[in-house]
Amino acid sequence: MTDLFEDEDEIGAKKRALSNRQVLAFIARFWKRRPLLFGLGVGLTLVAVGFDLALPYASGHLVDTVATKPRGDAGAWSALAMFVGVYFAFAVVRNIAHRFWIPLAARNMEEMTNESFAKVQAFSSDWHADSFAGATVRKLTRAMWGYDSVTDAVTIWLGPGVIVLVGLSIAMLIRQPLAGGISLVVVIAYLSVNLWVTERYVRPSNLRSNAFDSQIGGALADAVTSNPTVKSFGAEQREAQRLAEVTAAWREAVMVTWNRFTDVWLGQNLLLVVLQAGLTGAMVWGWTQGTATPGDVAFAITAFMLMSGYLRNLGENIRMLQKGLDDTEDVAAWTRLEPQIADAPGAPDFKPGPGAIAFQNVTFRYKAAGAPLYDHFSLKIAPGERVALVGPTGSGKSTFVKLIQRLHDLQDGAIFIDGQDVSQVTQTSLRRAIAVVPQDPALFHRSLYENIAYAKPGATREEVEAAAKKARAHDFILKLPQGYDTLVGERGVKLSGGERQRVAIARAFLADAPILVLDEATSSLDVETEGLVQAAAEALMEGRTTIVIAHRLSTVRGADRILVFQKGRVVEEGRHDQLKAKGGVYARLNAISEGVV
């Protein structure tokens, strides 16, 4: 079942699972960003711990005062005031400490999410193709709360807890060596067993249940974003069953995890019983021997109450710590993953020119392919030339465009645009110089204005409307209830195919890039609209290097040059009439297109 939903990134994460120390080091980097907030939080927490350590002393002093002083002695009230005052001071200082932890956590969680998202955005197209979008989103949000769990566990509970436990054990060792010895042994055993068992016994099952949790996100996103397809095949029940299989696998995995946490919890409580019996028993024995006062017994009882509370919290927070580390592990691993396509060190921005394109001995192979698609491929496109790429599916047409955008890196050779090696300039600046109108444009679930203006951040309303008019989109937009402020739905689902296509064309008008790529850009338009948009596209192509990927050959007859691709090679090139008269591959494709064959 897992193979149906498990993407390559998920499998890779399991193989490269980071150690707890590596994930904790990743989180600690965020603590170091705000040393003042972190230092004040730690400092005040330690002050609160000091008051907590003083509570058994205050308790013992109160009992000794009551037991030894005559009735009505004012010293009893002073001892009571000290006992209450110590606890009050602890509560106040602890609360103030939280005032520093809150902004530290909020800001660091914000930055972790933003930076992790930026990292994911920078990953290659191959990485995104291999990863479920829903699973990636799940990992990002899970890591944010994982940070919160780890920070709370380490700085608010585990660190102070260890100080209190060790401090009280030493204090009892001084008062009653037997009680102190028992206390130290139990505390050390408790911490050691918890840490070891949680990492070795609980963590593997927790990572597995996390993987299934990510798969739930992936399966949900896959079905929800494809809901029109689901409905068109009446497959709602089938998709529900498919999700049920994933959630059933998650249920089995998470039950193992929770049962293991429960096993650990049982062991913790058994150790607490040993601590309770040891401490109070040792103190009562000391009292019978005359070596312990009633105040010592009260000290032990108060210390046990404190220690048992901290130990329970420690057990709970060790589990919380482990879960938080596991929840953050994927994002921490991403930070160690080098970008599959990286800018060269010190790469300058691409400087747009007239749009000359040159492939020089290019060799390129997709990672899943055995043989190269392009093998020492060379080609030149002149500035302002209109070139059409035709050929069967898989012949290399779309790859040509992806390579000039540097969505993939070459195995050999180089690609130059206006004399600049595309691998030596920044990817962002390069892609801004290439406007692409895809065959199936995907829009953001934002307003039409935002979708068109995406091509030019900061574009004015007038510029957006002018681009929409050129793309013949303005009129249908004005007919919508909220005009340019209309939300288009996820991937533009509220618009028809032709409307989405015209919005994408409006983007290209607004981008005003020197290189234009039309990937069967009018395929979703009706005949009348196609004619209008073709006329507008003619104006857009004027003075620009234009690459048209075409399956309908009727759209490329006006191209300056037609390149016929076959298995990564250009087997024919020329104008429409020349190639048709030649009687070769293009002529055969044209005959099929016209219904002659």
C-alpha cells in the first residue's frame, strides 16, 4: 500500500534520517539569532528554578518551627510567610520568563517556515515532480510546531527540571545520605532510561507514523486538486477508499507509536514508586534513629512532591522533545540538501538583449532515462526570429524550452542567450527575460488582477487592464461579479479553459520579455477567440524572439523557420511551404493534421 503514495523524497528522508543531535543543532541555530531574548528567558527561568529549590527548605523550616517552638510563637508566622513567599516568587518569575519565550518562539517559527518554504521553492522541477505537494506542506507546518515542542521541552522543562532534580538530590544527600543516594540513583536511571528508550524504541515507530501522516497530506491534496477529474468519472467513492487505505496504514503505525509511548510511561511511574518509597522510607528510618527531624521528613515529602512533578513532566517532555525532533527532521534535512540547480558563485544577473539563442554541443539526459535525449545538439536562433518546434510527443520540443529557462542542468555543452551562458547567470533574472504561455496554464487562487500582475510586480491597474485588452480578456473579466477582483479558484478552476488561456496570455503581454514561448497557446480557444488572440499575439511577437511549440500545424504556417524534432534531433527545418513540398516528416504530419491521411 505504501508504494502507491510514497514519493522518492519520502523514501530518501528515511534513508538519510538525521540524528537527534543534528536536528537539535538545526533548531539551536534559531535560538542564537536572538541572544538577548534567549538569554533573558534562560536567566529568569534559572531564577525561578532557584525559588523552586528553596521550597523544600521553606517547608522543612516551617515544620521544624511548629514542632519545636511554643504555641503562639511569632516565628511560625515568619516561617509561613517565607514558605508562601518562595512559591509566590517562583510563580511570578516563571510568568515573566514566559514573556520572553513567547516572542522568541513566534519570530523563530515564522522565520523557520519562511526560510523552509524558500528552500523548497528553490528546489528543481525534478524534485517537485517527485514530491507530493500535500506531503511537502504537511512537513513544513509540522516542523513549525516541532520547533515549538522542542524549545518548550528543552528550555522550559527539561533544563530546569534536571537542575531541580539534581539540586534536591544533593540537598538530601547532605541531610540524609541514604535518601540522597536513593534520589540520585533514581533520577539518573530515570533520565538515562527515558532518553535511551525514547530514541531507540519509540523514535523508529514515530518516524514511520510521521511518514504516513505526510502521505495523508499528499493523498488529500492529490484528490482535492483533481476534484473535477474525480467528479467526471464518478470516482468519489474510489478516492474515499484510496484515502481510507492510507489512513488505515497510518492508524496501524501510530497505534504502535502511542503504545510504545505508553510502555515508557509505565516504566516512568514504576521508577516514581521507587523514589517515593526510598525517600520517605529513608527519612522515616532516620527519624526512628534520631538522625532526622520532623522538618527533614517534611523536606523529603515536599522534595518528593516537587521531584515527582518534575519527573512526570520530564517523561512527558522527553516524549514531546522526541516528537518535536522527528517533526522537524524533514525540514532540517532539507537545509542540508544542496540545490539541484544552483546559481554559480557570484553569478551576475542576466542582461536582456535582442534574444539570440545558441545551443552548442548540448548533451542532456533526464535522470530516469538511460540514453541522452540531446546528444551534442547544436542550434542557433536569430534575434527576433519566429521559430516553430513540431514533432511527435517526446521528441524534445518542451525540453528545448525547459533548457533555455535552465529548469535542468546539462551533462555537457552550453546554452547561450545574447552571448551569456545561462548556467553562469542567476536563474531568477534569466527566467524573467522569458515569457511563457503554457498549454494548460495554472492560476493562483487569487484575484484576476493579481494573477495577471504576477508577471510584473507593482504593475498599475491601467497596465493590467491594457494587457488584458490585448489578450482579449478584458471583456469577459468585466462581466464577472467582481471584475478584476474576482477570485479564480485553485488553479483557476472557476474559469473556462479559454478564459485561463487568455489570462496567461495577458501575463505574457505584461511581462514584456525579449523572448516569448507559446506552448500551443491557443489550443483551448474557440475559433472566433483564437482568431482575435492570434492577431494580438502577432503584435506581441513583433521584435521578439518567439518559440512556438505546436501540435496543430495550422498555427505555425507564418513562422520564419519550422524545426521538426525527432528523438532529440532536428531532422528537417524550413518554412511551411518548403517543408510541405519536400515530402518528408513535416509533410506527413501536415497531411495528418489536415485530415488527408
